[in-house]
Amino acid sequence: MEHQGARVVADLGRELAAASPHTDGALWQLAESGRDLDANLLRLPPGRTVAEHTDPLLDVLLVVLEGGGELRTDAATQELRPIRVLWLPKGSRRSLAAGVDGMGYLSVHVRRPGLTIGGPPADEGGEAACLLGQVCPACGRLATERAARFCWSCGTALEA
């Protein structure tokens, strides 16, 4: 694989400024081919939340860029404000709540492999459960919990 040099892939300040303050969900996604990372610029409007969830497979780095709010975990509630960086270890339960000004943040983690369509391997029996309601309509990722209401990766509301 040919490696390309470092380059600017986004101006996150410009992306945030161009979006409505009431926009909910992903404003930008890293889309470079051959990457090993996923990165998403997300916005939560004032008072909105990302429901409690757990990512059992990936650590996530969350960087608050504008506004603020709270991160709630089993251990504590953390204040979120611009340029605060949080590490969310895999397996940790967490929820986010935007404050009165809303919150814009960057989420970065190791890239998950894409979803594939097909039945179970030949040596496994039974029928596959219908997971269509757990697939994010914006980025195609599968929710990690059955009761998830928002995509863990880009923040988009999942269809019921």
C-alpha cells in the first residue's frame, strides 16, 4: 500500500460554524481510504443526551470543542468544557448530556470492520435475529446494545 504524507482533512471549527446550533448528530466523518481510525465530529443541541451505553470492544477518545455538558459514568459525573479530553475505556458505561449551549465534540477510536450481509456460518444453527433497527442510517454501524437509541459512533438517532 502506498502511504501518503500528512495532510489537513478537515477544519473542524469551520464545520461547527457552518452547522445550525440545533443540528443533532454527525457533522463530519473521517473518510480517508486505508485508515485505521474512525473520527466523527458530533453536535448535541442544548439539553440533548446520548443515552447510557457501553462499547465492549473499543476505547474512545472524546475531545470537547465547543459548548459543554456532562459525562456520566458508574464512578462519577465529569464536567465537559472546550478542550477537555476524555478517555472512555472499552467496557465503561457512560452517557452524555449537553449543557445550555449544546456541545460539539470529536470522537476518535480504532476503526471497526464494516458490516457484512449474510447468514451464520454453516456450522452454526438457528436464524439470525433482525438487527435492522440497530443499524445506524447515517454511518451503517451496528448498535452494541439492543436498547440503544443513538449510534455509538456518530450519535444519529436509531430507527425504532
